[in-house]
Amino acid sequence: MRHHWNHVPVVAMETYGAESFNKAVNAGELVKLDKITSHAKTLGALQVCQEALDLSKERKIISKLTDDKTAVECCRLFLRDHQFLVEPACGATLSAIYSGKISEYLGESSPGTSPIIVIVCGGATVDIETLDSLSELLDVDTSLDKQYPIERMVL
């Protein structure tokens, strides 16, 4: 890795049904999913590349999973908190933060009071109607939206 950040742990979040990296890491070899069954499809791959698997053996990369419902809940929370709409694939990443599990995932590598960097990407294929539909389908509690109505916040 450039810039000598080899010691920095990475938490790689995926949703169940799109967990090709997690399955490869656990198997120690490339694994191909039959199909992606998660609603968080946009960043999904049926199989990760060899380089990703190799890096997981050389660096501290922690692979964790969340469910679609939690990913969508985190999309809504992020929209409420930051006025930025993201896709459920990004919501999976955000779930490590919003759930408070990031310190558990990092274990002794937890930075304590040091900053944690979260890569937030993916909003091209989602709109508020899609997020609402997924929320209804997955029985997501939208009561937090009442405090900060989403319609008012969409840019």
C-alpha cells in the first residue's frame, strides 16, 4: 500500500446475499456466488478478484456482514443526519458505525478517540421513492424520519 498505511485495519462490510468477499476470506480461496440475492446489489460481485483475496491475507482486513434491513435503516439515518442519499450497499458500510459495532469489529485495533474514516459512495441508482419502497418491503421503522422529514432534506 502506498503512503505506509499497511498497519491501518480495514472493515469490509457486505450484506447477506452479496457476501462474495466474506465467503472467499473464510474459505481462503475464491468463491463464486450463484447470484446476488441482497437488495444491496450495486456494488456486489459474484466473485471477488484474486488481488482482493490476496490483500486480505497480507493486511488486517476484517470482513463483516449485515442484513438488508439494517443497511436500509442506515441509509435513512445517514439521509437524516447528513442530507445525503446513498444506496443500500453503502448502508451496509454505514451499519458498522450506526450500530456501534465498529469498536467490536476492530477489537484491539480500535482507534479509541482517533478518527475512523468511512468511505461513503453510491447514490446514482437510488431515489427517495426507491428507499421508501425498500423500507416498506423490509419493515424498516421510519419513525425517526418524523423528527426530520426526509422530503424537506432531499437536495
